[in-house]
Amino acid sequence: MGRKSRKKRSTPANRAIAAAAALILGGGGLVAVNVYASAGEGGSGSPPGQARTAARQLSTIDCPDAGISLPGVPDGARPEVDRELAAMDTQITDAYRQFADRKERIARDPALAENAVLGPLRAKRAASLDRIGIAVERADGDRPQGLEGLAGCSLRADDADGRGGGQEGAPGGDGDGGSGDGDGGQDPGEGADQGQDGGQGEGDQDGGQGQEGNGPEASDFVDIRSVRPDADRPRNRRGASRGTFTTDCGRNENGKFNPDNVIAAPGVGNGAHHMHDYVGNQATDAFSGDDDLAGGETTCRNQGDRSTYYWPVLRLQNGQDENDVDADGGGKDQNTGEIQTPSQVTLRFVGSPAGKVTAMPRFLRIITGDAKAFTNGDANANASWSCTGFEDRQLRDRYPICPEGSQVVRSFAFQSCWDGQNTDSANHRTHVAFAEDDGRCPDGFRAIPQLVQRIVYDVPPGPGFAVDSFPEQLHKPVTDHGDFINVFDDKLMRKVVSCINGGRKCR
């Protein structure tokens, strides 16, 4: 099969954070660092047997996600809060780099990990959280409670089956973070069990096929042919909006990448700590305001769509370096390997099975999925993986192994309900919601055109690829996510709504 990438080099990638973590744990001095503590928990020391098990597994730095823990951020404090949240991500990345740089010393003196890396990391986080508290208090008069408890970080071992904490259920239709809009799905537990029987076996935790740097590992992959078909969808009710609108914005053939996140970390360069593919609006970076986006060029065929669509790049884990090997978002953030250009990108807006849709507001921002789902748990996870010819079989916490002649498919069904007032929210989530199991929007929300992204890759069969991620997320497939900013002009948005509500298929 063919392979598409930006640039090839012969120098092998040299980032091995997972190995450093194994050395750290193997020294036996980090039992008190709560190897098995989950996000947001203080935890206690693990029994010696667990620590020995952890020494044979990948480890991650596990810190509470302050961004989702803040109850609300007043508008006047948001720029400073966003900067501090981005700084806390940088602090974790720096801690990973320190583990790698000191791995030999830490192997000889395991206490060095706590004293020289984890302790200072907690202190830096505490200082950032204090600045967040001051900013919110200055703008609102009330300091958020419990900030101090978000400073703690620990080392946590990856589970034996490769899933990590909080991966027991697939994203469901509970309205909070599941895929209740009916994009298909299957129980990840079932897929995982079948994968052990029908895939490549358990693999070698330390050097298994498909592993590069700090992940993924062999058990993150499953043969798609072993996954049970499951295509349950809400039934259309009388009055359902059955039409579609498809916008063609290309496949990022022109290579627009950056490691920014203008939604979650506006005004902060490298706010994502991983590289994104961009299609649509070409003016998008960390510093883009609404006016910049409105005036930006677009790769979309219909020039009335200047929306921004972006997602983490997918890389081959083949030991070959990309040209960002020494750059932020690339090798500096433990993302190595050849970036793959999709063979196909489909951006389709669909209706509601429960009724008509209303127009999206211009500059509406939506994040779907959770870039930190490995440590946060899967409450907001919302990505699906499959293979062409097998798309009635969907994976949520495994990458698919596709048979010869089949291509890898990743898809996102975005939130389809809007609160009717806000284009964004403090945690970038609560202004939109998923539909309930029956397709209806939660109380106080109204149905909008639902963006469904389908991204296809022509990569070699078998394990050996991964999406970019924050270093501590170990390139787990459950951390996949997509971002969208609506910059349709009013005329085109009216056409979108008319087509969907009228049951037509439009472009």
C-alpha cells in the first residue's frame, strides 16, 4: 500500500520517555509517588507487588486537569487563566524531558525523581493555580475553592491491557461526553477482549511492534475483523431533519500545521503540545480572533465556508523523523514519526432524528473528544476508529489493524445541541451538548447541524501509527479529538439549515 508523508529522514527517532519511566519505576523508589493514583486523587502508596508490575509497564505523569475542574471563569479573567492552564501543560512536558535527561541518574538514585522532578512540578503548578485564583478573584470577587488540591501529580502505570484508567465504557449517549447522536460504536471492553484473541497477541510491553518513544504499545491495536459489528442509531421520529450538507475543504495538501489551540489556549503558542492538521480557514493559529478568521483565506471549495477544522496529525511510528523533530509540538513534545496526509476527508453536516435544526451562530466553537482522556477518564472521549469496508465496527480505545486493501478511518460526530446563547464557555464544553439516547436535545438546548468528520489514511497494514498527543497521554487512541470554529457566512448557513430540514443532500 502507498504511504503519504511530508518528509522522510534516515535518522531514527531518539525520544524514549517510556523507557525512562520504566527505569524510574524499576529503581523501586517511587512506591510513595502513587503509581496507581488516578486523575484528581491523592492516593496512597501501592503494594510492593503492584510496584513491581508497574516497573514492566509504561508510566505517565498523572495530574488533575485544572481546566475541567474550574466551575466557571469570568470573562475578565479568561485570558490570564488560559495562559496559566497552558503553562501547566508546559510544566508537565518539561517534567517528561527532565525524566529523560536524568534517566541514568534516577536509575541509580530513584529518590531524585521525587526531589528533582515531581516535587518542583507540584510547586510550579501550585504557583500557577494561585495566579488563577488571584485572576478570578480580581474579576469576580470570589476565589475558586479547592484550587490547592489540583497541584498534586504522581506517576501512574499503564494498565496491563493498555487501556489506562477510566476506559471501561465506550462514550455513550448520556449527554455529557458520549456519542449519543448515533455515529455507531461498540463496547471497548468487548473489542479489547476480542483484540487479544484476534489481533497480534499481547505483544512486548517494552519494545512491541508499533511502539515509538512514549507510546503507543502493541495492546493499543486490535484486528478490526475480530470486532463485533454494532451500528445502533436513534430512530428518526416524525418531523426529523433528514438532509445533509457536505463541504469540501481538501485534505491539508498544502501542509498547514501548528501546535496551537486557539479554542482551548488562545494567545499561547504551542498551547496543544502536539501538531494539528488544518483544513478550511488558513488564518488559524493561537492568536486568531474572530476578525482574523472572518477575513482569512479558505481551502473550502465553497468560499462562503471559512470555518476552521483541525485535529491531531497521524504519524507512522517507523523510526523515521519528520521535519518537526526538533520543534515544539513535534519532537520536543515527544511526537515523532512521519506525518501522514489523509487520503480522504469528508466534512458533513447532518440533522436531528427528533426534529428540525436551527442555524449555528457564527464563531461557535466546539471541541469534541478529550485530548487528556487517558488520565481524565473517558467521560468526554468521543472518537471512533475503524477500517474501510468494516465501518459497522467501531473502536473507541483501540487503533484498528486493517486487512490488506483496507484503509484506516477515524471519525468524530460533534455535539449537536447548542444552549442558544453562547459561542464558547469557560471549559469550552458546557455551551454545547450531545443529544440524548432518543435523539432529543437536553432541556435548554436546541438542535443545530451536526458536524460529522471522516478522515481516511492509506497506511501500511498492522500496528505502527498513532495520533499526536500531550506527552503524558502516551498516544492512546482514546485521546483523539477534533475542533471546529463555525465561520459560515449567513447566506450559506441558511442554505445548510434549509437543506437539512428539507431532506435534501446539498454541497
